[in-house]
Amino acid sequence: MIGALIWDVDGTLSETEETQRCAFNETFRAFAIDWNWDRLTYKRLLLAPGGIDRLRTYADETGNTLPDDLLRRIYADKTHRYVRLLERGGAPLRPGVAALIAAAQRHGVRQAIATTTSRANVEALIAATLERPAAEVFQVIAAGDEVRVPKPAPDVFLLALERLGLPASDCIVIEDSQAGMTAARAAGLRVLITPSEYARDTDFSAADWVLPDLTAPLPDPLACLTARHRVA
């Protein structure tokens, strides 16, 4: 029996990376900054672990030194715009996600979040997509602003396990990226990968299972959660 599912957020619950990219570009226009991140640029910048790091990376690459206080104001404005986009339905859940969450709840399987993003962003996404507070869906939320080192370090998964009070062998992680897979494996966790739009060409051979999305037939440890052995 599975003790808990541990979910990543961006790219796993929803294709939020594209929504984030749009919010960044809106912010650049608002601040009269001559930047525009296309999909290829943003895919590369996703190698940086967080939004401010992406801003710093791009500033360094383009020779545009921006003071930290301005970077933080840009990031705060981007977050505000991102939440507004979520509220307008700009980041629906990926196929099969809501059904698997509901199935786990029916079977008494605990659920956690382990993410690089902030708790505020988690709350905004869950409120917009499931129309409930995140704490009513997930018993544990471990966010990127609560750990010292982000993914691909295992810290956020270790924090989630600590709060769940479960061994890694009792849990399955659902992830979309190589950094998330690496972090989960380093924490001793089994990993189910559903590659996001920005990670389709990634090598996921180190994962336990790889599915295009959660409407595909689920592996045995999860198939028992659904009467038809699949999430529809």
C-alpha cells in the first residue's frame, strides 16, 4: 500500500512554466525593460532553480547588470501577474491530475507537495484549479522558500518526508523534470515522471516509470487507486 503521493507543482500539476513565462514578459514591458523571453530562452533559463536566479542569469548573459532591489521588485511584480493569470484560468491542471488526487483521497492515501516554488504560488494554483485551499487537499506542503538548497538537491523531498513521518519506501513522487527526478532519487524515493512541455526531450532513464501524462495506464503501485486501473 502506498503511504503517500508527493507531487511536484510547476510542470507536474499544471504547465505553469508557460504561464510564468508570459507573466515575466508582461512584467518586462511594465518596467520598460527590453527583454522578451521566447520558449527556447525560457527552457534554458529553467536550469536556474528559481525566478530571481533566472533574472540574474539572463542579466549576466546580456550584460545588463541590475541591482538586487530592482530584481526583487521585478520578481514580485511577476508573481502578482502570475497569480492574476491563474485566477483567469491561465494554468489548468494537466490531464489526469485531478482524477488521481481524488482517487488518492478516496483510498486514504496522504498527499504532499515538494516544490521549488513558493507556498504562495502553490496556494494560488490550487485555489484556481481545485477551488479549495491547498491544505484541504495536501496534508504536507514543503516549498522552495523553506529549504536552503533547491532541486536537484534532495532537501525539499527530505523535508516533505519528515513532515509526513513516513519512510521514502512508502511514498511515490510525481515529477516532470530532470532536476526533480534527481532530487527525488537522491532522497531514496520512487519516481513517476510525466514530462512537461519544457522537458519532452529529457533523459528520464533513472526514473521508475515514465508516462506521457496521468491518463495513461498507471503502474501497479498506483493502478489500485482507480477502479478501472487508469485515471480518466
